[in-house]
Amino acid sequence: MAIPTTGNITPVALIGGVFAHGLAQASQMGDYDDGTIFNPFDLFDSADVRQDARYAVVILNSMSTPLRLVDSYAGTAPVPVQTGNPQMQNSYRSYVTGDQANYPAVNDRGNQVVRPHEIPGARPFPNSQMHLRPEGGPKLIGGVGLYTFTPSVQKGVFIVPWTPNMGVIDGGAHIRRALSFSTSADGSGPLVAVAFRTKAHLTSVQPYGNRWTCASMHSTVTTDLKANYGDLRTFYEQTMLTDSGFDEGPDPSGKSYEVSPAGITIWAAFAKTPSQRGDDYKALTVWVRDIASTLG
């Protein structure tokens, strides 16, 4: 792994029917909708989410095989080159990367972890004859896993105009991450991946530093990481860092979905409705399925 992938365990769940459809819809539209529209972050009990987590990635697996985490990457922010009058410029010197707060795991009935970082694939209900589709065949249930992260923060210094004094200022809170998963039974591949980040925008310039707000969210997906990008870091940097990592540049643009020649599809979308936990809680819903799946 590129970075530590520890944290608190959130046991995976198996869901089907309208619940799976709601998450599938959220991966395309952003919000969960079962008649009431809400942020997917609010599907999870506060007892299951670490208190300092602010970013959730909810993953629905409709494939017949498990999704197994292969790599995790945290983007960093390079120091921008100052231009113009240096006394009027903020200089970001470092970047404090947030932690992974929660990760999914398969556990047994005794609440012991059996397979960490695994999201089960779709399968029929245990008593499949009691759960049949109107058009024939068994209804399916599939795995749902949760990753959460704490904020990352840009740290910087500023020069008080027309004085030799210096101060310290933080940029906006961010998430800059990418995750890749194997879609094969033996854990080899192909690898699906999602990259995501929030982006702070400069809202006003103050005499003693700038004021930021987290005003936009961005994500992109790929169905074959190795073939399309080579590795997770390259995938993140090519799709999320069009502004060289500094947040005053243009917004990155990504893919909301991708279909592979083998029929694997991945979707991802950030929620539009604010979480009941607060405006600083952000949720990205991801859905992975193959062409034969009827779940979602």
C-alpha cells in the first residue's frame, strides 16, 4: 500500500431490492432516494463512523466477485511558485495529509474480522426460492463497504504587507485520495479505481491571509487502471491535478462512469444534498457492476 490503510473497521453489509437501487442511483445522481432524498453519509450510524471522519466513500458491489483493495493513494500539494510582489503573496510550504478513519471488512458472526478491505460480490438470497424476480431467476443481494477519511490541510506562511513580519495560515480542508480494487476472484485484476478530491476556493483576500471555502467536489473512475494509467498515483495526478495541485487554478474534470470492453461498469458521484451531520461532511457513492448483474 502506498499509505497506511488502518483505522476503525466498519463491517460490510449485504443489501438488495430498493436499498441497492437507491445506492446505484446515488452513484449516478449523488443522492440516495427512496422517496426521501438524503446524503448517503446519513445511511450509517454515528457509532459506526469515527468521530473525526469528514469524508465518506460508499461502495456498492454488484459484480459476482468480491472487490478487494489493492492500493490506496493520498495526493499532496506542491508549493506554488510565487509571482508578482512577494510581500502580497501567500506561500504554501507543506501539506498535512488526513487519515483513513474507517475501512470495510468481512466479519464472522462473532464480530471477528475475517477479510479486511473486501466488499462481497452479488449472490442470491440464502433462501433463493423465496426471493424471485418477476421476470424469473433469483433476486440478488450485494456488498456495501464504507471508507472514511479525515481532512487534509494545506499549511502555509504569509508576509504581512509592508512589514518584515510573517504569520501562519491554513488553506481549506480537503480530501485528495484514490483507491483501486481487484475485480477477479483471485485478487489479480483487472483493477477498477476511483480518484476524488474536494477543492477549496479563495473567497476573499484578507490583510493577514486568505479566506477559503470548500465549494466544489470532483471524482473520476476507470475500469482498467493498469491499462489506462499504469498505477494509482499516475491516475490521480492526470485526472485530479490539472491545476498542479494548488487550489487557485482551474477545476479538474473527471469521468462519472466508464464501461470496459469486458462489460465492467463503474460509476461515482458526490452527494448534492448536505449531510444531516453538517455541511463539512462529504460523501462519494461508487457502484461497480458487470453486464450480467441484475442488482441495482
